[in-house]
Amino acid sequence: MSEQNNQSQETSNDIKELVIARLDVLPPNIKVSIGAKGEFAKSELIEHVKRGDSVGQQIIKMELAFLRALKDGIIHRGWT
């Protein structure tokens, strides 16, 4: 495996770990609806992210979009 592939895999794993850590702090009884894919419990969300399936990828995209918006001040401006 090339160095670039190793770095990409490490980054992907780091992102998964970040998303899982963010999901892990959610209340245990929370459910999240993801469009037509259905409603998922916290534990199901974490499992999908770990597997990296289509639902897991969608969760990762949503979390990264939220973090980018937070970084860019888009969300914060709405709170003040």
C-alpha cells in the first residue's frame, strides 16, 4: 500500500473515530431520522459509521458539514 493510501486510510479512521465520539455523547434514547433511509437509535448510528456503509457515510457527511459550519461561524451567528 502506498504512503498516500496509508495516510488516507488513517485520516478516514480518524474521521470515523471523531464522528463516533460525537455520537457517543448523545442521550441513549435519542433517535435520528435520515431521509428515506429511516430512523436510527444512537447505537445503530455508531454501528453504521463503524461499518462505513451508505448510512454511515451519510452520518459522516452530516457531522463534517456541521463541524465546518461551526468553524466558519455560520451556526454561531445564528445563536447570537
